[in-house]
Amino acid sequence: MSADQLLAFETDCHLFKGCGFPAPSVWSFIFEPIATVGPVEINKPMLLAVIGSIVIMGFFWAAFAKPKVVPGKLQMVAETLYDFVHRGVAREIMGKKGEPFVPLLVSLFFFVWMLNLWAVIPLAQFPASSIIAYPVGLALIVWVTYMTVTFRTNGFVGGIRNLCVPSGLPKPIYAILTPIEFISNIFVRPFTLAVRLFANMFAGHILILIFTIATWYMLGTVLGTVYASASFVLTLVLTVFELFIQALQAYVFTVLTATYLSQALEEAH
């Protein structure tokens, strides 16, 4: 079914007309190319990621291009947001050793938050992070940084011990624990980091879609309008809840990154 046919189907389809509910499906996450630049086809999620990056850089550039001792409103907001990551994540989890990684953590937090936030912004209304490629790309950046810091800090042998051999345990336990730690730190951590963000944004978008479509689907009669009103109220409640989840997932992603880097900076024993 083409996009035009699907749109016509949704427009004419209501509960009391006897047609089935047009549930969200793969069409909710597949987008036709908007433009082509060389071999690269740009679609809506890619455009949202680019615009999000520009918005974030533009905001902080405008706030700190000409910083003042007595900050204006924009600078004050930017400083508060920056300090939230700097002090609340980097300093709290990594201590003074985390200072070199503050730019990375700040960038990750606001980029992930922006990717998530598109879900509730009119005209966009789609979280780019619900496309698995974006969480995977971000998780790979974190994983490469984590591995690099681990081996740069401890050397090759020390890095392996840091990743696989926790200190202070009875020796027989290492026969079981070392393989588990290896799999967990090398494979499970980047996998769960990506899937956690993707799954939350994917599920949230599906839920909002279901109740948004249901609001339209149940119109047509007096009783249907009552059902549609309840569905619309629930859509608003879910949207507000989704705003909280979007910020929370950005925070969790950043906190876990800081935790991994903190472990990488520990010297192996």
C-alpha cells in the first residue's frame, strides 16, 4: 500500500463504518528520501538529526559567544544546563578525572535529548532515536572511547585485567567471573546502551501513535466521540509522560557513559 493510499484509508476509516483499525506498522518508521546528496539519500530522521545538531550548537554559541560576568537569561539557562551535566554527572561519578570528558558527556546528553524531543515537536513528531541506527552509532562512539581510555590508562595487559578481572575475590571464582566480565564489558554494555534508548523511544512513539489514530478512528457518532475524547485525553497524558522519558533516557545514557569511563580510568590491580 502506498503512502497516498494509506492516508486515504486512514482519513475514511472510522469505527462505526465497519473498517478495521489502521494500526501503526513499519510505515511509521520508514521514510522516503527527501533529497539525494551524491550517493547519500537524506530522509526525515537524518534531517531531524542534522537540524537537532544545528539547534544545539546554535543555542550554546548564542549563549557563550560573548559571555558576561553577570549572565543574561540565555547565558544563565545555558550555564544551568551545562552545570547539570558537568557537576551532576561528570564530577559526581568521575571526580576530577572526568574533566577532560565533560565536552563528550555534554554533547551526548543534549544530542540524545534532542533526538528524543523531536517526538513531541509539531511537524516533526518523530523521535529519531527510535531508528536503531542512531542509538547504535552513539553506543559505538561510547564503546570506542571506553576501550581507548581503558587501554591507554592501563596498557594492554592492565586493560584486559581492568575489563575482565575484578580485584579482591577468591581465585576459584575468577574461572567463572572472568568470562562473564569479558562478555559483559565488551559486548553486553554497548548492546544494552543502544537497545535501552531505542526500545524506550520506539515504544513511546508507538503508544502515542496508537491513541492518536484511535482518536480519529472512533469519531463519527455521539458514542464514538465520547470514546475519541477519552483517547485524546490519554494521548495528551502520554505525551507529557513521554517528555519525562525523553529527558530521563538522555540522562541514563550519559550517566552510563560516565560510569564506563570512570571504570576505564581505574588502575588495574
